Amino acid sequence: MKILVINCGSSSLKYQLINMEDESVLCKGLVERIGIEGSKLTHKINGEKYVVEEEMKDHKKALKLVLDQILDKDHGAIKDLKEISAVGHRVVHGGESFNDSVVVDKKVMAAIKECISLAPLHNPANIMGIEAIEELMPGVKNVAVFDTAFHQTMPKENYLYAIPYEYYEKYSIRRYGFHGTSHNFVSKRAAEILGKTREDLRIVTCHLGNGSSMAAIDHGKVVDTSMGLTPLEGVCMGTRSGDMDPAIIPFLMEKENLTASDINNILNKKSGVLAISGVSSDFRDIEEQQDSNERCKIALTQFANRVRKYIGSYATLMNGVDVIVFTAGVGENSASMRSEILSKLEFLGIKVDEDKNNVRGEETIISTEDSKVVAMVIPTNEELMIARDTERLTK
Ligand code: AMP
């Protein structure tokens, strides 16, 4: 069974064709600048790269060119689109309607459209991707895999904000959480590596990348996660502020004469480690300058402290923690960041083996054998998780 995985952003699109027999990636690629001058498709197969520069005015045109690449007689991966059994789509927001992935039909599309107000930048692009595949590959089953679904097990006391209840009822304002596919994948994998099931364990997953989020997974169920109604809440990130006093918002709006859209832009695009370091949103750049630039050092220490505070608070929610998992760009690659985060958690029984921690992007247990809590690095693979769900629901 071959599954095509599609992840549509507002002006970009990532794809992978996966052979489910051995879960290998047959080909993959990226389309950039959809609807903007200079559209570009980069297709990768067997370590080779093929670039198509052609105007792509919308997602349908982009997907048409993607399918052409997949079918290309020289650098394609299949001969006939019929070889693709189903298509899995990443959908950012499923609101309260979805606690699992789902085969797309008219009702599902209507529910995804209803969530547009909760994710105005993401859901419309995800919808365009599904509609384009419906047109280009009529009859094929589409599966929607939601970033929010895995977090739907949170109890009400953890997902409600302490603001007038009517706003939850009127506008569905509550914590939803994101990166659910990644938290799901790495927590499952952690249990597998330890020869246990998630139901046996209390796990804290740290998805630390350009966007970062944490999740507390208590015996298989997410009980809390750091991102909220939107991906702005939680630990500070590349360009997002994360948690802060909400009163700063009206204060700044008044002082600087800002609109709601201005402040949204500042908190999402001009804050986080970019703002504190004054150098970059990329952790590699900041790590490089940390010895010579005090603000870089502050940005990194602040990030580590905030992640550690979440680990501590999640341990209190679950009456302890058995496993801590690091994943995504920073979590998988930065040994120094992992070391700093775990440094003051000895009281929880965490002991890091610095030799084992000196690893990049590989599944590794980084705690010592006598550590009461297992700390590990697990590279995330959201595309594979989407493909597995798509197979499970369409087989
Ligand atoms: P992601 O959003 O998961 O793609 O992660 C992107 C982030 O990972 C960027 O901020 C990168 O700087 C960071 N990253 C990637 N490799 C490393 C590394 N070797 N050390 C520190 N940060 C890294």
C-alpha cells in the first residue's frame, strides 16, 4: 500500500510518498511561494534533487505539478496514480469535533471549515489541499490528521481558561494544543523502546523546534499541553513570546497605538528568542554567539528555564514522571540545550549521561542506567504518523 502525505501551508506544500510495506519514503518534496511570484518545486528521490520553476497560482496547480513529478518517467516513483491507495492530509485545527484522524466526507469538510476562525492562516490551506486532491484524484480516499486531536483527552479543568465561561460557549475559546501528531508519535515510540505501553507510563514530551510545545501524557492520555487556543502560548519559541502577562497586550496597544493585528504580528513574529537575543530566531546562530553576546546567553537560559518549569509542573500534574522525550530541531540536535534543561532536575531523580547525550537526531536514551527517570531523544516523524493513520482508516 502506498500513501501520499500532504502538508499544505498558506504558500507552501510538503509531500511524501510512503510505501507502507516497509514504511520507506519513495520520494518527497517541497513547493514554495504558491500564489507568489517565483513559485518553485523541489522533488527528491534516491538522493537526487529535481527543481521545477513554474508559476503556481494556487494549491491545485502546485499539486498537479507534484503528481507530475511523482509520475515522471525519469525521476518519478510510480507509473500510475492508481498505485496510491489513499492520501493523508495534515490539518492544523480540528476544534472539539475530532479526537482522532478521520476519512474526509462532506460532513468532515464542513466541520474543518467551521474551525477556520480558530486557525485562519492554516485551515484554509489544508482545505485547499484536500479539495485539490479530490479534483485531481477523483475517488481516492482522503484522511485528515489533526494537530489538535491527540490533545482532546485533556480534562476540562486543564483546557478551560479562567475567563467568563460564556466565551468558551460562544467562541469555543479553550486550550486545544498543537503538534499532537508529533507528541503522539514520540510518546508511542518511547514506550516501544522501553518495552512497555503508554498506558504504563507518565511521559513528558518536549517538542522543541522553531515552534515549541510540551505535553503531559499520563498513562496514555494527554492531561495538559503548553500551546493553547493558538500556537502562541507556552514556552518561548523562535519568534513567539509564549507565556506572558496578558495585561501587556492592552498596555502596549495603548502606548504604541497598535491594532489587534499589529500586536498579533509582534507576539508571533518578532518575539521569542529572536527578540531576546537580538540576533536570530535560529538556535544554532544563538548558540554560536552565546559566549560573546550576553543577550544570546540570556535567550538560551530563558528557554531552558521555561522548558524545565513545564517539566516540573507536569510532574506535579501526574504525581511524578517516568520518561522525558526530546524531539524536533532543537530537541533532537542540541545536546547543550538538553543538558541545561535537565541540569536542575536531579530532585526528580534524573541523571544525564553526558556521553550518551552527545548525540544528534538519533533515537538514544540519554539518562544513566540508575536514573529514576528515563530521558531520551526520539526524532519525530509526523509524515509517517499521518501515513499510518491513513492506512489504519482506509485499509
Ligand atoms: P524545527 O522547527 O523542528 O524544524 O526546528 C528548527 C530549529 O531547530 C531551528 O531553530 C534550528 O536552529 C534548530 N536546530 C537545528 N539543528 C540544530 C543544532 N544542531 N543545534 C541547535 N539547534 C538546532
